[in-house]
Amino acid sequence: METQPVHTLTIRTLGTTVIALRLAPPNDAPTATPEIRHVKVETRTTEALLLYLACQGRPVSRDLLAELLWPERIQEQARANLRLALHRLRRQLDPFLLVTRQSVGLNPNASIDVDAVEFETHLAAGQLTLATALYRGDFLDGFYLDDSPTFEQWALLERERLRTLALAAWQQRIEQLNSAGRLQSAIDAAQRLLQLDPLHELTHRHLMRLLAQPVKHTALRAEVILHIHNEHGAGCGIKAERRWLGVKCDRHSSSTSRRVASKGAEKAFLIT
């Protein structure tokens, strides 16, 4: 009997929310590029149900889901709404769901990728490069469910928790790169972190210390000189460059942070 190709449900929750099916190539063309088909969920609440289940890692009782998503409805109405939402989901994603009379969850035997889950898995394994690459933005950024303050509270707590983990991972990654002598990569990582959190004071200080290290590479040195010229004028010369490279970071960090926040994280290396 011929084996059917396995499709994968991909759920992206970090940054812009995306739900998609990665369709496996047919058996007669196994090297073909998988087709990505975006899933358009019928209602916002139905989408919220799927997102919540994706982050639990276990089945959830029907009563809990009904209370989470329809807290202002009476119990019978909330349960009826849940049944309708599950009906809609099963029409599109039935192989990926595990539904019983008591609980609902994702099918543990199905191929499902959830970036928030993978992010924490990589962190637990100490794989900081993979973890930070997955953190494209805050959890469910821009996704709101106005009719359910209970869901909103859960999403807020998850957003803050994952953000804290991400900031710590980026800081550790910057330290690793710097210790390994990969100065430019450490600077790039610090600038990426400032894109996520432009007001992160510790990262501003760290970035200035990185940029104050001796500049050995021509490209990086040219970048330093360009910013000195932008700041002090084209005729500032080598003395200004040396003063800039020898700056006391802590003394300037507060004023620099305010200026960087106003100009955008991408200009984090301007020093007053």
C-alpha cells in the first residue's frame, strides 16, 4: 500500500500571526518544493481557539475553553459557540485536531510546527542562535479578541513571559559572540535586539562598549568614521575618531539612549 505524503500545519505566533499548511510533495516527485497554503480561519474567535490550543501542549477541557473565549455568555451558550467553532476548525484542519466529548487538543501524532513551542525548546537546549532567529516579534503581536478579556489576559502574560526570555537570550548571544571575537556579529545582534526593544538601556550600554573596542576591520572602521563625520562634521579627523573609540560608555548611556530611541534602533551606534 502506497504511503500518503505527510502535510505539516505551521502556526506562527511570534510577530505577525500566520497559519499555513506545508503540503508535502507527491511520492512521484519527492524532491519538489513543498507548497505553502495559508489557512483562512472563518472567525477571529475560532482562530483564537486554535492559537490557544497550539500553545498548550496538552488537551484542554471544553468547559475551560468555553469560559476562556466566551466569558460573558451563559454556560450553555458558550458551549454551543465552542461546538460551532470546532465544527469550523474540523472542516479545514481535522487531521490536526484531537476532539473528544470532554476535551480538545492538537493531534500529537500529526506534523505540527508552532514557533513559540520551538523557541522554548531551543532555549532549553541552549541553542541560542536557533531560538533568537525564531523570535520575529512579540507573541500574537496585533492579534486581539475584544470580546474576551480572559483570552486577552492570557495572551498578555504569555507575551511578557516570552519577551523576557527572548531579551535574555539575545543578551547571552551577544556575550557569546563578543567572547568568541566576532565583534561585527555581536554588534549586529545588539542592533537586532534594539529593533525589538529600542528603549532597552542595558543593550545601549553594551552596544557602545562593543563599538568602543579597537576597530581592526576596514569595513567596520569606515562605518565608525562615517558616523563620526555625521555627528561632528567631515573635517573632524583622526583625533575625533580616537576620542570616540575611547568614550566612557556609562557616562553617556542615558543621553545616547534617548537619542537612539528617537532616531530608531538602526542608529544605535551614535554617541554624543
